[in-house]
Amino acid sequence: MIYNPLSITVPQASAFARKIGGLPVELYHLKNKNGMQVAVTNYGAYLVGVWVMDRKGRLTSVTLGFDNIEGLATQQSYYGATIGRYANRIAKGKFTLDGVKYTLPINNGPNSLHGGKENFSHKVWNGKQIDDQKVELELLSEHGDEGYPGNLNVKVTYALSDNNELTIDYHATTDRTTIVNLTNHAYFNLNGEANGDVLFHVVQIAADKYTPIYKTMIPTGEIAPVKGTPFDFTNPERINKRINADNAQLKIANGYDHNYVLNKHAEHVPVATVTGDQTGIKLEVFTDQPGMQFYTGNYMMGTNIARGGVKDTPRTGFALETHHFPDSPNQPSFPSTVLKPGEVYSTKTTYKFSA
């Protein structure tokens, strides 16, 4: 397929003007002085899309998604969703906190994934556009929501800078002890949405270690070195170089779908850098989180018709989900995800684009 980067345009607000559960859905547009554009909706606090200039000055859609609320609300792969209360997997949907056992919905094999069946990506948030480059979204997740304790007040802010940086700030407070792990599940294709797979993208990840998984996709608890394995992206490598290697971990996930233990780094140092081989568009990721799930779209459904009129087939997008480690509530050696009354959950991740 020959891709015309101008053929995939920014969705119109009218395509999202619906009511879900009696609440109005809205679409917000952000734009900077360089022509970079971002679309966000208060349904699921989704990052609907990102449009940046390639090295030839062509506006290019670099995230996968949908140009109407019907497509977004019916897909099952979290395209650009704000994930909560707990990003990634919790084994058997169970954890114990302060001596109390909690049970969550099972929605991914034997596990609870991304906060359960009616997670944050299915809720209509309160949205407010601050200016042309910032939007704020707020949600009250009530005590017992999907089995989690505590009334959790959540605020997510999307801010676009004139340096082509999209920063997502997450804040949360609770009235009783709970667990929190938020992220965004954008799928990127730096060659342009609907322009084939991402296997020739060049990736570098600042992580000397990762967390191996059982066949259930739950971490074993080991913090393993990447050196000498297909998981070593400490130097730039194409995704396809080792994705099909004879490796037990890759076979479990049908590719990369693993949490990287990020090296200690300063705020201005990227934890990941990815470059599209056709467009020259470079993505740098900055975060204060301890981990990042690198996912190569191995289980993309291939059933949804997304922007560009093509199906969301496997490996046509990749995700870099910055967060705490999977199953941390059941893994005492992992960084804690516990949030107590009086504390503030505060974290941010920045995606910077250049060409």
C-alpha cells in the first residue's frame, strides 16, 4: 500500500459529539506553532491521535486510532486509552492490602488486565480545554469500582509544547488505602498510520534489565539482564532483528510484550528512542516511572477498521507504556503501587517528536 500522509486527517468534533451513559462526549484539539496537532476525547481520556511533520514536511499521523466515537468505543485494544486503576496485569485478579483480600474482574486469560472490564477507558470524564495547547480531564472512581478500594480522584492533563513535546501528567488522591498504576496505551507507527508494520523501526531502550514472565504473562519475580538476549535494546536495533528468535520469552508473548526495568536517569534523558525508517520521524520518551512495557502489537485484533480504511492488523503499531511493574501488588520485591490517604499520586511522561 502506498501511503499518502495527508490522506489521514484530524477527526472532526462532530464525529465524537454523542452521549454515553447520558453524559456528553467531546473532542479537544491541540496545536502548536510548528503545525503539530493532537486530538483528545473525554471518553476514556483517550489520546485520539497525534499528527507531526516528517522529514519532507508532510503532516503524518503517527498513532493508530479512530475518527469517530463509534469505532473508538467498540474496539478492544486500548488505542490511546488512559489505563486505570491498574495498568498491565494482576495475577488471577487478586491482591491483599492491609490484610484485606480484594478480587478484580478477570478479562485476560486468568488475569485482570488494565483495571478490569469497565476500566477508566470506558468512562466519560469531565473535560476542560485550558487553551490551544492544554486539556484537563477529571474522574471520580468510586470505592468498589471494578473491585478496587477507595474513592479515587484522578486528573489527567495533556499539554503540547512548541518543542513538539506532548506531556501527560497524572494525579490521583484517595480516601482509603488503595493501589494505583496509570499509563497511556498509545500505539505508534512513525512511518504513518495505515502504512504497514513497524518491524523496521529502530528502537533503543535505556534498560539493562527486564521482568521475565510465565505463560500466563505474569512476571516470575526475577529481574533479569537483557544482555545476550533478544531483549537487549541498549543499542539501537530494528524491531525485526530478533523478534522471531528461538526464545522462550518471545514465544510466550508472540513477540515483545514485556516490562523493562528502566535504568536510573535524569529527567531530561530519554528512556526510549524510536525512529521510523521511512519518514525519519523520531520519538523520544521521558518518564519518572520505574518501568515501561514494550509491546509490538502481537495481538492486535485485525478486525477494526481504523483511520485510513485499513484493518488494525498485528504489528502495525507499537506501544511504550510507562508505569510501575505488572502484578506489583503480589510481588513484594517490585516498587510499591500503594497510595494512602493524604498522599498524592503524581507522575508524568513526555513524548517528543522530531524529524
